[in-house]
Amino acid sequence: MDQSQVLHIVEQALWLTVLLSAPVVLAALAVGLIVSLFQAATQIQEQTLSIAPKIIVVYATIAALGAWALPELVEYTRELLHGIAQVRG
């Protein structure tokens, strides 16, 4: 396995990480912004008010996108294992 193949594998892994984590991060960001605006408007500074909705939205986003994310991970794993098999001969 040469350097270009290793870089290609790392590039694919990083791109897949960004692709799969972006919806979760954006959902948490949106909920955090909404909760912050609500806290600023009402002057309620309870810490659980800012964390609990984010956790719920992150879990809901992962559950909703799981049917899309799992095949992406499986396909990457298949390609990776196929590449390993080719290197071994």
C-alpha cells in the first residue's frame, strides 16, 4: 500500500465523518440558538434548560438519520476491507 492509497482512505474517512456528523451538529446548534434566545428574552438562566433540549434533539436526529447513516458506514467499511484484501494479495 503506497502513500496515495493511505491518503485516499484517510480522506474518505474524514469526509464520511463530516457528512454523518453535520446534521447532528447543525440540529444541536439550531436548538442551542433557540434556547439561548428564549433564555435571553425571559432571563431564565437554568443550565438544564440549555442542555436537556440539545440532548433530546441530538438523540432524535441520530434516530431519524440512522437509516441513512448506517448504509453509508457499511459501504465505507466494505470498501476498506476490500482494499485490505487487495493489499494482502
